[in-house]
Amino acid sequence: MMKKIYFREWGLESRNYWMLLAVLAAVAGIGGLAALYMEHHGHWVTGMSNQIVWGTPHVFAIFLIVAASGALNVASIGSVFNKTIYKPLAPLSALLAIALLLGGLLVLVLDLGRPDRLIVAMTTYNFKSIFAWNIILYNGFFVIVGFYLWTVMDRKMKCYYKPAGVTAFIWRLVLTTGTGSIFGFLVARQGFDAAIMAPWFIVMSFGFGLAIYMLVLMDVFKRDQRPLGDAIMKKLKGLLAVFVAANLMFMVTFHLTNLYGTENHAFEAFILLNGGIYTAMFWIGQVLIGGLLPLAILFHPTLSLSRGWLTAAAVMVVVGGWMTIYVIVIGGQAFPMALFPSKTILESGFYDGVNGMASSYTPSVPEVLLGLGGVAVALVVTVIGIRMLKILPLSLADEVADPHAGI
Amino acid sequence: MKNTQDTNQKRRQFLQKGAAVTAIAVAPGVMLHTAAKAKPVGEAVTDAVRWGMLVDAAKCADGCDACVQACNEENGLNLLQKPHDAEDEMWDQQIPKWIRNVKVKDNLTGHVTSLPMMCQHCEHPPCVDVCPTTASFRRADGIVMVDRHLCIGCRYCMMACPYKARSFVHEVVEHKLTRTPRGKGCVESCNFCVHRLDNGQTTTACQDACAKDGHNAITFGDLNNPDSEVSKALKEQSSTQIRADLKLNTGVRYRGV
Ligand code: SF4
Ligand code: SF4
């Protein structure tokens, strides 16, 4: 018989709790100031231009949004696929999903040219636009995951638990497809126009979301001295390895498919060989840090047993994931669009890839601060959430968490 | 669909009003030398007209930027001032440009061509498809433009346009012309000098400037009217669309590219 699992508010000592909250709030506040600064002056104070129109804030925003839907996975495995061991992990999973999405959307909105017109975006829809659909999907995500969290935490709502879990799961798949499709619709940009983009984003979301989930889980349990057994971590570790490997596989497929069509050779050479910072980020960030290194750790017989190494692996998945999005979003814009196939542009008054030259972009400090602010907001929401609500199980020690412990 | 019609209607009315105000403000003399086929001021825009342009690259003189200068003046782009601490090079990448000169060399033959590039006023404009708020829209007469009251500055249209025709206003706008409203944080692009057309005129500033310099590389007019100069020119000789493979049926056609 499985032992009963009790959920309790995060019991961190008051002083430590407020200190942590203050630090996170400060980072979020600085991000807010950075946004105000950019808003006040206009985007000329950033590294963005008419050639690179989506900069670092978009990288953060997309990363967080993608990770948000991935963070919900842990809950889905428990509720949709009935894996008992994951059930106690569900509340944190749902909370993180909401928190990450909030952080990401905030960054996205604050980077708009006219964030003050958010109400226009919420009321005037062009239903042909995948962007408009995403606004609906994001709003729906909050409502559905919020409701799901309620069914998880409130016994009286138990009867809705399963349908809510299934709806949330389907919704998150659609949401990530929607996010990935934003790029799939850019027909003229070689770096984006691929059908594989949407499923690839789903796979990425699994990995990013789970890595963040594991980091938060290990950290909050440690701070509160709650037992976190190896049984759970072993499961999560195995899952992460699968997701990271799948991500690598999609990445290889994406580039191989591109190499198949001659018209994409220049773009492939740009990312894989001669794209400067983007090539470096691809090999070092996307392949090594985000893929091979964490895989090596996760599959290592002894290293993978250490919480320190597990943390390192998860951090790498996050950092490498961020770089992956950077290469996709910014590298895809830097590569010159094929305005005149079979011709070389000798001169241009608008930086149209003269002699095939890529557009340049250097992230500015406020852009980075805004992005980090979004991350901080996500963490603030998480920290307050676990403090106020019964989100965390009192113990995830092996004999509590794993019904088959000892086998 | 009804929704789009409604908003189009709304915009038309808005533009009509705008045009009417401009018409009163601008000296009546302007109206005198307009051609007979010009749309009477205040009348709704219909799809009876499709505005379009033919650029003859063979006539486009290397090193000439008359069209660019004329556009900048006509649409108040020259009024934008570089912020004090902005770097020249960066600023040049951030300032809006509606039309630009491009010089291309054929990889096979080595033939070099100069041509102006601007919004191609696509019949199936990707910029309109992706815009979340319907700010980016196509008028019945084929002009693609941005409603500055609806644009939230998301820049998705800039990502989607295959011709890199759009610019984002990166700075606070201190000076602007009544005929070309502009504000920080919105996206804009060539609108075929819509204020002129709605005012009964039938030429664009770039076309006039090119003709004035004696090059006559730009012909503009109603593609739906078989007797218009542009229709006749298009019928006479072959022309191409840039990136015709995308099947956007552009309103701007090129010859000699
Ligand atoms: S050229 Fe670009 S901005 Fe102009 S209508 Fe086509 S897609 Fe839109
Ligand atoms: S920047 Fe403005 S016009 Fe362009 S897609 Fe966004 S809201 Fe529409």
C-alpha cells in the first residue's frame, strides 16, 4: 500500500523566505525599469533594428513560453497516463507552468512597440493570424491549468481531476504547436520555413520544462529540508535524457532536411560553418551544452546519482535551450533573405545582405535585463505559490513516493 | 469575414474623412492638374481600381537616388532626427526607409542592374495574414498599409514580408507631417503616397522625381484600367515580379531584372 502523501506550504524560515523574495523581486523590478527605459526612448536604445526586428527579449519570452508548456508535462504524466509516482509532483508542475508562461508573456508584451495597446491585441483579432490564435491559447492556458490545479488540490473537485488534466494536456500541445508555427508561417525566411518547426518545439518544451522543474524541485526541497528520494529523481532523470536525445534528433532532422534542398545550402553553411557567433552558439550551445554534455551526465552510471551533477545537467539543458532559441530566432533573421535568387546584391540602402553578408546584432543591456526580469517574475510567482498554497508534498522519500520501493 | 468587412468599412470612412480634411487643407490648385480617372475626393475606395507600378530597371540610373529623396520628403522621413547618443551606423539600420536603391549582379552573366525596392503591394500580402490586430490591411484598391491606431508594434509583419519592405519607428517622433502620421513603436511602409491618391492625384512622389530627372523608370497607375499608362506598358513588354515563386501577385512589377 502506498503511504498517504501530505501537502504542506513551503516552510522556509520567514527571514530566508523574505530575503529570497526580495532578491527575486529586485531582479524583476530592474527588468521592469529596463522595459520602461526602452519604452520611453524607443527601441533605438536596443540592439534591434529594421533587419533584426526580434531581439533578446523574444529569445527569453519564447524560451519561457515553450518551457511553460513543458513544465506541465510532469503533471500530465500523472493525470493523463496514470503514473502514480508522478501524481504528487502535479501541483508544482501546474504552478510552474502558469508562472513561466506569465514571465514569458510579460517579456513579450513589454517588448512591443506599443505595450499600452495590449487591450487592442486582446479585443481586435485577425483570425488568420497565428499570433492572434496564440493570444487566445495563452489566455486559455491560464484558465485551464488554473482549474486543473484546483482539481488537484481540492478534494471536492476530485471528479473533475481527470477531464481537467486531459484538457490541460491537449491544450498545452496545441499551445506549443502554435508557438512553433509562428516561425513556420514565415515563408520567405529560410531559417524558419519548415513544417518540422512545430513538433520540434513540442520536443524542446518537454526538455526545457522538465529541466526547470527538476531544478526548482531539488532547490525548494533542499531549502525546506524535505526528503527527496532517489526513486523520483531517477524517473525524472530518465525522462530528461529521453527528451534531450529527442531534441537532438529533431535538430539533426531539421538540418538534414535543409541540406537535402539545394536552395537551403547557404543557410545551412551559415549555421553550421561560417555564421560566426551563430555557428559557435550552434555547436557549443545547442549541440554540446544543450545536448551531448547533459546526455553524458544523465547516462553516466555514477555521476547521474549525484544531485550536484544532476543539477549541472539540468542547468546545461536550460542554458543550451536558451542558446537554441537564440540561434533559431536571431540567427534566422541575421541570415539574409533571398530577395533575388541567383543574383548577388552589390549595394543596398537597406542592408539587404550585400554580398551575402549577414545582419549584425548585439544584445543591449536593457534587453537582457528585461529577459531576466521575466525569469524572476516566474520565480516570484512560484515562490509565493508554494508558500501560500499546499503545493509541495511533505516528503518524497522513496518509501513515500515510490509504491514499488524496494523492488 | 463580416468582421473584416466592417473594419474595412470603418477604415474607409476614416480615410475618407482624413482625405477630406487634407483636401480642404491643401491648396485647391493641387486638384486642378489631376487626371480624369482620379477618384473623386470623399468617394469610397473600391476594387474598381488596383493601383500598381512598373519599374524599368534598364532606365534606373546607377547612383541616382531621386526617388528615395522624394519619398523621404513626401512622407516626412527626413524629419526624423538622430537621437543624440545614437551611433551613426546603428541609427542608419534603425531609421525607417520606405524605398531603397538596390544594385544586383546576375551570378551567371555578371549583368548589373540598379532598381528601387519598396512595398510590393501584394494581392496576397503575408504581412496582412500574420498581423494579430488587423492593423496591417489591404485596401480594396490594392494598397497595403498599416492602421497606426491598431498597430501594437509586434513586428510580426516585418518578419513575414518577403521583401523586407517594412520599418519600425525606433524613436520618439518630434516632427511629422499631417499627411503622414507617425509614432514611436509602430510599423510602417510605402503606401503608394495614399494621401495623394485619396486627394485625387494619380502619381507617386518617387515616380514624379524619377521623371523630373529625365529617367522615367517608374510608371504608376491603375492596373484594372486597360488604358492606363502602366497597363499599356505592362501589356507591351514582358515584366517580372520579384520572388514570383511566392505567388503573391505583387502590385509592383519590374522590367529588366
Ligand atoms: S511587400 Fe511586404 S509589406 Fe508590402 S504588401 Fe507585400 S508583404 Fe506586405
Ligand atoms: S507590427 Fe503592427 S502592423 Fe505589423 S503585425 Fe504587428 S500589429 Fe500588425
